[in-house]
Amino acid sequence: MKKLLIFVALFAGSTYADTAERRISDLTKMLAGDSYTEQVDIEIPQMPSKAKYLSELEMCEFYANYAKQTMHERQSGGVIVDELKRIDGIGVKDPKTLKMLKSIVKAAYMEPTYSTESQKMLAVKKFQNDIYVLCMP
């Protein structure tokens, strides 16, 4: 998956959120062929009700599970508009987190769809793993 955009953010601290925003910018530039700065940090999933108390790894798990659901829908012929509407059902109010979820949807829908079930499952797993790995502190 060449053009996989990976986006992560934790809204518990502005420093981490700023780093995540820089990652979005860097990955966007990379896909556009521009240079980018070196990174210093490397069912519908529901946002846990006490999200501000989640550890970074718990947030990474949330994003990875969301990415899994999104890519599964993509590989099943889903429509990006429906996926963007689904974000509203998660109950996230933080603007930076909403931006990250929308970025995950956009990244998933930039990927090709595959014809065999094994290729589809591989695409879903790879997308989920990539989101989690790049999110990890």
C-alpha cells in the first residue's frame, strides 16, 4: 500500500496533538513528493467515555480499531461519504481527534480495493497495523 496516510492524535495534551498535526502535514507533503521533517514520535468503535484519561497506547488502540473498521468498509465497497457520517456516531467532540478520524477515512479511501478475500483481509490488517505502529509513543 504505497499511498497509505497514517494519522494519529491524542487530545490529552497539546504537545502530542501538535506533533500529530505535524505528522499529517509531513505525510501529506511526502505523498505530494515534497520533503518532510523527521518524526520525533513515532462494530463501530466507540470513543471510551473517559477518553481524556486514556494512555497513549489506549488511544493508539482506538485509532487502530477505527482504521480496521474503515478499511473493512472500504474493501467491502463502502462509500466515503457514509464513512465520514459514521464519525458523528462515535461521539467525539474534540476537533483534533475528529480531524484525525477523518484523516484515517481519507487515507483508507485512497487505497485500492482488492478482489479476493485474502487480499482484502491483508489490506485491512496492514492498514490497522500501520496506524497502530505509527501512533505508538
